[in-house]
Amino acid sequence: MLNTHHCKAVFSFIILVTALLALPAAGADVPAQLPKPDGKPGDATKPVKVYILAGQSNMVGMGELSGAKNLYTGVYLTADPVAPKGPMQVWRVGNYKIAPLTVYLPSGTPTDQPVAQGQLEVPETGVYQVHCGFGASSSRVMEVDRMQVYRRDADGEPVKQDVTLKAGQRYTFNISGSGGETPRFWMQKMDLLGYGDLEAATKREGKFPWLVDDEGAWTVRNDVYFQEARLAEGGRGCPLSATSNGKTIGPELGFGHVMGAFHDEQVLLIKTAQGNRSLGFDFRPPSSGRTDPDNKYEAIEYKLMIEGVSKTLDNIDKVVPGYKGQGYEIAGFVWWQGHKDSGSEESIAEYEKHLVNMINDVRKDFKVPKMPAVVATVGFGGHNMAEKFVRIAEAQLAVGDPKKHPEFAGTVASVDTRDFWREVDESPSNQDYHYNRNAETYLLVGDALGRAMVGLVGGKAEALPRAPRPDRVAGEQTAEPSDEEKAAAQKALAPIILDGIAATYVANPRYNAALLSEAAGRRPQRASQFLRGAMYGLGNCYRAAGVDDYEWNLFGPDLREGQWDYFSFDPPETMPVEKGNRYRKVTYPQGMADWFAADFDAVRAGWKKGLQPFGQLDGKPEPLGLCERGSHCGCGEKPRTLWEKEVLLVRGTFEFPPLREGYRYRIVVGGSNHVNAGEGYAIYINGKLLAESTVGVGMRQGGQPRGGHIHADFRDEFKGGKVTIAATSFLRYNHPRHGVQPPRGHFTLWVEEQKIPPVKEVAASDP
């Protein structure tokens, strides 16, 4: 379509339009490696080439420009062939990647048995520290290329030297002091670089050199103008560069560079994209009809796309810098979308029909019957894509297949994006629906769309060379390892976990002070109803390494088997049942104001006796959940004593053994650890308040044990042997998502002890 802002003869106008539609577009051949922009504007004597880019959030652009951080808290290489490869999670400590370290015999043959002298090869370039042996067998000296990288004398601390190693290069190593037995060794990568943002791909890895100028700044294409016409009110635009889209990039960057290299004319990219939109509903084209004419949101995105493009073109003289009234040609349509349509069988089944209608309707609305169109498929997971996305990709590929749609032959092309998928390890995040926010993915998709478009408009474009990607089979599973294999793998990982992960965790200034404070039993400045602190992460390290010395275990008498005095009542301070967080100050029945005191006479006050758990569900002693008694919750255990009214008061006196040095202790509140499952509570020891929570378990907080730690200032309360424990809690009557519910509550107490794992103070300057 040709438009002009100057009055011209109608006859001349028709001739020019006919010529533009009949002849292939003139342009330069596009090489595989694009030239850097020359900074010159496009030829303003020719109509502006206009390309429409539409779709959902990935067309909006989610490729990170900069700031990517390594996904892993630590990366370790091991020469032990038994160690499992891949990510390993130690909850509350971090994510860790275990990678194989290739070791060679002097003959050059790969082996699983490290030797005293040999060669090693790392899979990733970086700075490493070497660890040789474990425990008593770690008194060794190790050299890499004649450089001493590890030394530990008997009864001394290991001395490690950073060493820079390149991927694919072999390095000789020598281990001495092994006494005839060569120990395993492993390495920790010290420089955890971020991957997958545009700065890493271009400025660090040297890819796509046309995006960076000789001074290291982003290049600018003054011949390509990018206009965002959907999200910004009134539109927003600038000459195309890496920052045109803000802090993230979309396919417009790769597409625009290709089209700028191809065309002599000025190029205008108009993007009208919005996240979380489906083709079958939001973008539903007119030819697909309406399913609900009264729904104002159905087909609204298609309408807004047409409006956004039209408004931009109506103001093209104000949008395109240097526009001289030469008119414009709508040269092509670019589509990338598909995630939202995967939610229903109907949307998947009808996707191809809607996409065909979309292309035809866009052509009709802009009066360009043969408008070239390029479609990028969904590519989530690459060649391991889920079946629902495979079906959408097949529909997207079908519209570009001349055998399936001969009416589109030579005017529609599809681009398979699966090879452009980048795994989490290579990316700034784990948002698979946003291609892990990998900028290289977005750039490659746009580049491929541009080269496909060049082919449709009569030009030639070499494909951008790229390394082959893994061709995995969807749903492929490996055999479950045997118990013996699991035990061997855990043993192989133990040195890395204990000498690497755990040691790094203890030395981290973020956790070191908290670990020392918890070990000393000091009361934290900020109290919490949850019992997991910094020590929990350290315990997880030992647990992952197969060491169970530091688990929490039942201490003293099992309070769940002892008799308790209890009383329940409805307080005069009422609260609407739809309100949560019901723990509050209440007026106790006459004579019960000091119900928690050590000398309070529960029998005289008319209290009853019962066994834990105390609870009810809609007035009946029924369990609230599925957690068994051995867990830190126990909500699945049937109450043995009915909790009759809103406020519950319990107390009992029990005989405890002395608290041990080197151990710490806690009282656990069971039965209400899940989201919106329980209310606040208070726990007293010999009449003194040990712990209190004024709220229940909120959203995203569930799954942790609740209660109170027996800090150093309470240890003397256990010296006498007999200890009086008193506690209170409230029933709950509502759920924030489901409204008013039948009354419910579950309450159990028990005491646990934990042997304190070794921790030491680390100076701020220590690594």
C-alpha cells in the first residue's frame, strides 16, 4: 500500500502502487555476518518500508539486556565418575551444579580412575580452586602445570591457589603425599558469571559484532526506526538500537538489523504486542467470527493492533525522522505468539485456522492482498518441547508450507525457533515461557524472521551460522538409580558438600553471624513463629551428604502421651467469623487471669484433663490434613480431645532430663503449619512467656515448623527437672479464598533437641 501526504495525480499514484506490488523489492544481498551500521539515514526519496510486528509477551520482548547473574550458588567439577551430573538443590542454601572433570592417563586414554600423574580438562573456561582428598586423606600437595594449587599439611588448614583454566585444553597434574593411594579431587569454579543477557553474548563472548561499535557502545541504525504502538500511550519510538525496547529486547532488534542491511529505504518497525494474549480469543481475527459478541475483550487485541498501526501511519511525518512526504509501503507482517493458546484443546485444534484468518484479515484491513508474512513458531524447551506446544508449532509451520496452504506460496514463511532455545544454565532466569529471558534467543528469532522476510520480498539472505543444539526426545527419562547407586553417588558428593558447599555457607557473612548466634542460644532481635533459621541450611548440607548427626529428635517425655489440663471458652471480645488472625487479648473467665502461672490450680478452676492433639473440624474431633504424627505438623492425626470453643488453654507439668551442652532445644506447635490452617499462639515455661505469634500462617509461609526456641535465657527453667508448660491458641472460622468455613483447629506440643553442627567465626576478610 502506498500513501502520501502531498496531493498528486491519481493516475500517477495508481501507477506507482502497481509497480510496487508487481516487482520484487530492490535490496542488497544480506550476508551471514551483518555489517555494522554506517550511521546514515535511509534513502528518503523512496517510500518508507513498513513492517508490522505483533504477538504476545515474547514479541513485547523479554530478553535481558544486562545484569544476568549465574543461576547457581556454586559450580563444582568432580573427577569421581560416580558423582551424579547436573543441578543439585540444598534448600535454604542454594542451587549447585555438578559437572564432570575429564581425567586422562599418561597414555591419553580417558579413564574414570584418577592417577598420581595425568592430565585434566575442564568443560568451561574460568577461575578454579582445587580440593584434593577429603577428611583424613586430604593432607596432600597437588600441582597443575607445575603450579602448586593445593597444599594441606598434617593438622593444618588447606592452602588453595586460584588457577585459570581454559575449556578444551589439557593440563598436567601431579598429586604427592598419597602414600600409594591416589585420592579423588574436585574443583570449585570461583568466577560465577551470568549468562544469556545481550551484554554477555556480544561484549564478552563476541557474538553479533554488528550490535557493538568500536568504542563498546551499542550501535544505532539511523535507517531503521522502531515504534512501540501498543503499550505506550500515544506511541513511543526511536532509531533502532539495543535499548530501543527499554531494558529488554524482543525480536525487533534482530529483524530490524537484517531489514536495515537489506533496504536502501527508510524502514519503520511498528510493534503492537501485549502479554498474556491468545490468538483464539484476544487476537481473534474478524474472519473467525465471534464466540461471545457481548464480551468486550474478545478480539480486542486485533482491533488495537489495527488501530495502533493506523495511528502511527497517520502521523508518519512526525514519527520517522527525516520523512520528506515520500509515502510508505506496508512491506510485511511478523507474528510471534502461541503460549496462551496452549491452555485448551479447542484453542490448539483451531490455531491454524485462526492464523490463516489473521494473515488474510490483516492484508484486507491494510489493502495489501499479497502482503508478505513471516511466522515464528513457539519453541519452549527446544527439541524437548511439550506436546501441546508441538501441536501449536505444527500449526504455525503449516501456514508457511506451500503444500498445505498453496494460496500462501511465496508470500508466507514460517521459522522454526526450537534451535534458538537456550537452557536455564545458559540464561538469566528459569522463565521457560519467556525463553528463560535469554537475549540470544530473541535476537536469533528476530534475525531468522528478517532473513525469511528478505526471501519473500525477492532478496537473498545467507543463514546466520549457528552451532547445532541438542536434539532430545520429549518425555525421555533415565532409569531410576538403585539404592546402591544412590548411596555411592551420595558418598562421592560428600566431599563437595561438606568441604565445599557447607564450608562456603558457614563462611558467608550473610549467614555466619546468625549461625554463631543460634549456636550460642541467643535470642534474635526479631522473633518469628517459624523455627527454621540459618542453622537449618547447614543441617541440610549434612543431610544431603548422608550425615544424620544433626537432626532434630524428640527430647524428654513425649508430651503427646501425657495428661494435660485444658479449658476452652468463647471470649466476650467477639470477632466476625470472616476475619482471620483471631489471636487477640481476651478477658479470661473469673479466676483464670493467671492461668499460665506455675502455681495455678487447674483442678480447682474446674479444668478438664485430656490427651493431645486437641482439635475439632465442624464440632467433631476430626483431623484437618494429611500430615502424619512423625512430621513437624501432624495435622493428619485424629484429635484425642475435642477443642470445643474458640479459645483453648492447656497446661501440664512434666519431668525433663538436664539440657546438654552442645545441643539446642525447641518446643514445636504441631497441627497448624499449613497456609491459612492455624492461628496465633502463646507458650509459657514456668509462667514465663517463651514464644508468641499474634498471627496464623499466611500465604507462601506454610510447610515450616512453628513454635519457640528454648534460648540460653530459658535454660535455667529446666534445671529443676519438673517443668510447667502452658499454651493457648484460637479456632479459625474462615479461609481467604473460600470465605467462611466450619470452625477448625488442631493443637499439639512436643520438645526436640539438636546437636549443634560445627561452626566458627569467619572474619570479614576471609573468603
